[in-house]
Amino acid sequence: MPTVYITAPPDAAPRIARELVEERFAACVNRVDCASTYRWDDEIHQDDEEILLAKTTAERYPALVEHVEATHPYETPCIERFDEAETVPLFAEWRANATDG
């Protein structure tokens, strides 16, 4: 089952996290403050962001990505999928139930 790593500006992160859970694209989304340094349009930028760690299922992953791409304020949002090698069975069952998976 995947965990999806998403970055978002602090003013959009709470909305994105809530929508992902409300629409059952994710069972849970953790929000972590971070400071990002990155290159955009050949310039170095530094911005405050939030990391969103969305716990989802393989079945719900495509819809999650589609939703984030459609609603994210960035032109090119960071969306990365991490697949676990192992997950505690009770957590995997909860996540599946919470996403209707």
C-alpha cells in the first residue's frame, strides 16, 4: 500500500489534506512543516511549505493524484509515491477500510 508524499503551501495544505480524507482518497494525511529550497525558472527559491503524507491504497492512488493535480495551487505539484515493503496488518486493514478499499 502506498504512502504519497506531497508538498503544498501552508495556506493550501489543510484544505488538500481534508479533501483527501473526506473523499476517501486517503485514510489519513499527516502534515509536517518544512522549509524548501528549490530551483524554479532557473532561480533559487526558499519557501515555507507543508509536507503531506497521505496513506492510501493502490486502488485509490490514481484518484488521489488526479484530485491533487486538479486542486493544487502549484503549476507542478510534488507528488511522489512510496510503496511499503511491510505494513503492520492492523494498520493495513484500517487503511483499506477507511478508503473503501
